[in-house]
Amino acid sequence: MSPASSRLLEVENLTVRFGSADPVRHLSFSVDRGETVAVVGESGSGKSLSALALMRLLPRNAEVPNGRITFEGTDLLKLSDRDIRKVRGREIAMIFQEPMTSLNPVATIGNQIAEVLRLHEKLSRKEARARAIELLNLVKIPDAEKRVDDFPHQLSGGQRQRVMIAIAVACKPKLLIADEPTTALDATIQAQILELLDELRRKLSMGLLLITHDLGVVSRWSDRVVVMYHGDKLEELPTSELFSPDRHPYTRGLAQASIRLEDGVHYTSRTLSEIRVVRDADGQNDYQIRQPVPRDLPPVANDDEPILQVDGLSVTYRTRNRENRALDKATLTLAKGETLGIVGESGSGKSTLSKAIMRLVNAESGSIRFQGQDITSLGPNQLQPVRRDLQMIFQDPFGSLNPRKSIRDILEAPLIVHGVRDAAERRQRIAQTFDHVRLPLSAAERYPHEFSGGQRQRIGIARALILKPSLVICDEPVSALDVSIQAQILNLLVDLKRDLGLSYLFISHDLAVVQYISDRVIVMKDSRIIEESDHKTIWRQPKTDYTRALIAAAAGGETRNRALAS
């Protein structure tokens, strides 16, 4: 136990209540000055609610019936609204999980950083702008002097997350709460951001409360770990013991479901462990670790005509004052039954490539051949039958599902558009698709907000599969999911590939996920494809300095050393 003089935050017996439900129950933990404490657990475990309670930012219909939150000797729950506003942003700051919804869409990023500085530091407008540019440079936003006047929609997802971090550290807080701060970031930027947070922690003796589902991040950057499940703290342990076999069964399950680049796991060698929690006869949770049966997978059909050929594809985005070459002469092929992984930093052109292949943006030059047909210049009517065979799973399942439609309506819409007029046939196709993604048919009558993140992603997969496509583009399909749910979705994608004969274009910033699910991998940087190799060679013998840097940033142990040495 640390001496009282070093204690920065003490949470004692905290309960958060919504009506008759307690999503956080009797939670206790502490954070010392200069210490990093990680909170892990799946969606719905109470991690983010606990963080919002610390900031006094709970929704109005929530209450805290008991507990204490003591920060530097003061119970934050007893402060007036005026006094807690003086603490927020200056003494305690928070990096929120969803930067697009946390940033003001009608204010420049520079003004949003300056607002915090002018409120708490009493800087002039000119001084606040200069400091905002310094902070943008600190979090590695390129051309900070120009980008300071950009709006959030003009930045990539990873860049928006870096702006949120700049706002949070602007006033050098004593306690920083980071709620999934690196979820949208690629390996190199993730390492830079975590190194930055760690440097600030050491320089300022700042406490850091790190909420994350990435056990690799936890093992490398935290001192202690709090494990939560459905509102309860299951255990608290030193990070060095996280992967030891004598932990709580749920903690062991998280460790076994997690994939790390240094483990070298591939879908052809084994399935990922899944956690199942069931109630026993006494009403207590029974935590079971399930290893799905290994699959018999057909070989990739490399001798056949490729299902997809992209040759010299370029895309330029134009605004009134600027041109941005988002994709520069991209060339790739994808075989039938193959999974091609695409990695690269935010803004490297990954998503633009997928949108161009889907014909959601127009190519400036180059060609796209899908199933032997040139689709580069097809009009809307000609594209409709093509899109039956070419579908996409989007990064944000909640944002891509219509909140006013039931799941049945969402899945029926593409069937109706593509000429399935018979209601009985539509019902049968929906039932088959629900069976494929392992959701109960009763879920069809519910709405998107009634599902967890993992369930919404299954619905996103169901919508992509409802038309029985041959190629599915997966744009960060597991980036926002917890370790246990991520394992289930990756196992599901591999099973669907086998059962339905699918090909995947799999885009992700998580190198361990790409290593697991891909047959080949391409690396993108600055809108170009700079390297391509099979799933074994690219990790062992990378050709470019950038790929070596990516691997070194994402890996630990021998894999990191090998990447640096090569």
C-alpha cells in the first residue's frame, strides 16, 4: 500500500444507479501520483460509467446512492457545480472514447483547444492560438500551423483522437482519465501517444487512469490493473501478474482471448478462445473458457482469375482552397477465398481505397476489375447488380445503422432494392442470416440502441451478408470491440469465409488482428502501397523502414527486437 502522501485519488464503495439498476456496484480502487492504473472489462462492465462518475458527468437520470470519490483530500461528490467546474479540465481531465461526437463540428480544432486554455490559464487569444499549435505538434498532427484552422470533419479518425488528447493535456492536469485513448490509432501513433502520456505522467507526477480493452497496451503501460465484469470489480492485481495462470477465471479468459503480435497466431493454426459466462444453480456467475473446434479450411484459389484487380487507382479530394491526393496509384489483386489485410497509419489511404473499390468515391485514374468486369466507370443502374456481390462492414456499427428502423427493416431494405419481392423469401433469408451470425431471430424486432457493441457488429455483418456477396470489405470491424467480443467476431468471420466461400479485404490498424486473419498483407503510407507480402514473411522479414517501425511499435519481446534488427 502506498503512503497516504502519494495518494491522488481514492474511490470507495462507489455505486451508480439508474432507476432500479446498478450498473456499477461497490467499486473501490485508488490511483497514486505518478502511477498508471488500467481498468479492463468488456462492454457493459461499468468502466466508462465509473470514469464519468469521477468527472461528475453522469447523465441526469443517474444517481450515486453511496460511495466516496476523494481527490487530493476532497470528496468530489460533495462539491457544488461551480466548484467541480474549476476542477474539470484543470485538475482532472478526460480523453473521451468517441472524438467525432466529443468535438464541436462547427468550431475549428484550434479554437476548441484555445477555449480550454483561455478558460483555465487566462491566456490572450493570440497566446492561446500559439499554445494550441504547440499542443498539435506535441500529439504529432502534421502541418499543425495549417491544420489548426481545420474542422473535425476534415481530419481522419486517428487525427481527431489526437486533438482530444491535446485538449485533455492542455492544462497539465494532475489526474488524466483516458477512455480508450488509442482505439482509432495505428501502431506507431499509438506508441507515440502512450509514450507522450507516460512522459507527462513522469514529468508532472500525474496520475493516469487508463480504460482500455487492449491487453497489450495494459501489459506495457500500466502499473496495476482493475478487472471489471457487469458492474463488479472481480480483482485488482499488479500488471506483471496479468497473464499468470492463477488469476480469476474471467481474467484468464481475457488473457487467452487476446492476440499479440509476438505470439504469431494465425487462423489456419488455431481458433481464438471465447469467454462464456453462465449462471449456476446458486445464481452465481460461472466463467467458462471455450476453445472452438479447429476448422477444415479449403486452400486459397491462387490459380483462378482474381476476384478483384485494382490497377493504378488514384483519388483526389478537392475543396475550395486545397487538393488532397488521398490515394496514389494503388495496385493490388485478391484471389477467390483469400483475405488481404491492409495496414497503415490514419490518413494513409486505407479507407479511401475501400470506398473507391465500392465506388462510393470516384477514381481520378486507374481501373477496378471485379469478377472479371471493369466497374471503374459504371453508372448507378449498372452498379446495382455489382453491389449485390460486393458488400462492406463499416467501422462504426451504431453510426451505420438507422436508429429509427428495426433490425428486420434494416435487413429487408437491401433485399427489396435488389428485387426480392416475396415476403416469405425475405423472412427466410433474414432467418438464415441471423443463424450465420449467431443471433436469435427474436432480435429482428428490436432497434440498434437495444444491443451491445458486439451484437451491433454482428448485425452489421448480417446486413453485409444478406445479399450473399462474394467479396466483403471489412473496415476496422473489430477496432472498437473488447477482447472477448473481438475473439468471437474474428472466429465468426473465419467460419463465414469457410461456409460461404467469401473473400475479404480486411482493413485494420491492429497488426495482431491482421496477422491472425490475413493470407497476404499490404502496407500503406502517404496514400501509396509501399509493401506487400504473405502473412508469414511480412512480420519476419519486412522490407521497408516504415513496416519495421510499425512492427516494433506494436510488438514486444523477440518480435520487436527482430523488426528493429532487420
